Amino acid sequence: MSHDPQQRRLLICTAVALAVHVLLIVGLPRWGNVGRPGLGTSALVTRMIGPTVPEQQAPAPELAPAPVPTPPQELPAEPERPAEPQATPVTKAAEPTNARAATRKTPSEKKETNKPVPVTPPPGGATGAAGAGSDQEPSILSMPPPPQFAPFPPTMPIELRPTDADAATARASIKSAGDAPVLVPQSAQLTYKATGTVGGAPVDVPSRLLWRHDGTFYESQWVFYQVKIGQQTRNANGLVTPQGLAPLAASLRTNAVASMSFDHPGERLNFAPEVSEWKILPGTQDRLSLIVQLGALIAGDPKRYPPGSTITLPIAVPNPPAVLEWSFVVGPEEQTIEGMAGKPLRTIHLTHEPAQPTDARMELWLAPSLEYLPARIQVTEANGDLLDFVVQQAFGVQVQRPIPK
């Protein structure tokens, strides 16, 4: 059957159109459905929902058989059995603690040996714990000082350093004063309660004595301050010798400053601001050094100064400038005072009565337990001022030696 070309084209177009309609209705073959995979998998997922429940129940028995299991193997009582032999570690534990304590003590002892105080006494002299006389009463100054929350100035080296020539003449001067043995107390800080009247005003304030030495040089300071009165602070420094203290300089600070310098090579004492010169007598002391020197003499040989005996020393006083001889009478018996916040202290009582109208009266109570530093001082000045100092606290301090140049 013959058809013309036009009819053939029409038949082909009709066939193509039918094929397209079939594809649209039936869909493309399965391998061509790449962009819609979710339809197949979703059907499978919905079918798996049912079996998942029984499958979860099945694991439950699987968990049960698994003996909660392997962890207990970490608990094996076998490693813990050493807990029974803990008895042996207990006894050993006590030993290490003692060993550690011993090792801790050793370095501290080394540190103490390296510290400059206790100092080496100068040749022929004696320094250290006073009170080693008749009954060797224990020294309170050997107790450790209270905790300090800042650098403690008393530990610094003593700044005064005289020339060798000045030091030699100072030692020769005090040596000519006599051969009485002395025992200088160790460095210490003492706090006192000061009561009395000054210029007609009542006084009730703390006061402090700072005494420091390194076996060769010393410096001392007595601080007193009251708001209405101001300060009355004494300072002294000098040499520690086999015969005791050889002052080199001293001062009294009130509203003004009165100072004294000991010119041992020139054998004279210079006062300022009031220009004045006095001849130095052997063993001359200032009023602050005098207090320590008296205690050092009694500590050196207490039996040398029985009750009723007299100790006489030359003393330099700034107001008015002069060099006087002060005599102290040893009391008939030792007296006990309530010092150190109520603690009774056994003391030796010394009394100086004024020999001139411008002189002061002074009483000292020297305590062997304070290495013969004063437990109490009572001073009555020529103008009527009265101050009574009673010790409240005392402890030893350490003084560094300067590094040799």
C-alpha cells in the first residue's frame, strides 16, 4: 500500500504523540527514576517499624546475660586485698612523719647557725645571756619574737662604723675605768607602759626600748611619745668592749635636739646645739647607755655587788651640759614586780639620789630573766616631771653583721 510522503509524516507524528501520552500516563521505566528514591525506601521503613519492637525486646535478654558485667572484673577484691596489710603501712607512716620532722629541723638549725646573733664576744669580754650569775635564771629574751608582718628594722646591720683609731682610743679609755667583769645582754626589744606627769600633763602611753649589738658595735633607742607633750626620744651608739659599753654619740630629741659626741682621741665631750666641751672621764656613759652598763656589770658578777654596795659611773647629761658622777646603791634585798602583763619578775633594785639641784633621781629594777635589762624604771627630773616605766613585753632580736668590704 502506497502512501505519499505527507501521509507518512502524519502517521509518524501521530505515533510519537501516542508514545508521549503513554509515557506520561504509565511513567518512565524504573531505572530512570533517579530523582525519587524516597518512595521506595519509605515503604521499606514503614515495614521495619513493626519488627523493631520485638527486636528491642530481644536485646533485653542479651543485656541480662551480659553480667553487669565486665566492670566487676575491675573490682576484683584481689587488688583490694592489700588493704589487709594496711597495718604495715600504718606503722611505716609514723616513721616517715618523724623522718620528715627531722629533715625539717636540720635546715632550720643550719639557718640558725648562719644567723649573726648570737655574736662572738670581743677578746677578753663576755656577751650573751645575762642572768648567769648566782642562780642562772632562764632568759625571757631567748624566746622567739612574735610574728612580724613586715621587714623588721632591728634585724638590719648597725650603721655606726668608727675609724680604727677612734675605736682603739675608746677601748683604751673605758679599759682604764677598771677591770670589773661584764656580761652584755643580747639584742632585745622591750615595751613598757609609761605613766606619770610631764609639764603638769598626765601621761599613760606605751614606750619602747630597742637595744641592739653585733658583738663589736651597739646602738640603743628609747622611744617615748605623747600627743600633748610630743616626743622625748633618746639614742646612743658606741663600742662593745671587754669592760662594757664605750659610747661614741648620744642624743635627746624633744622639741629640739640635744646631742653629744665622744671624742676619745681628744679626751673631750662635745655638746650641741649649746656649744660646750667637757673632759671625758674613764668609763663615761650617756643616760641611755648607763642603764645597759649597770646591768652588764651586775650580770658579770652578781656577788660583787651585795646589798648596800655602791656602783659609781661618770655620766654625760645634756641639760645643762655637764659630766657628773652618778652613784647607785644596791637595794637591801631583791624585789618582785608585776611586769609582763601581770607576770611577777624578780629584780635587783638600784637607786640614785640627786647630788645637785639640776640632777635627776632614778630608780632601776633590773630583772635577771631579762638579762638584767630594766623591768621597771622610775625617773624624777629636777623640774618635777615623773615617769614610771613598767615592762609589758620583751623578746630577743637578731642583728645582721655587715658584709666586709
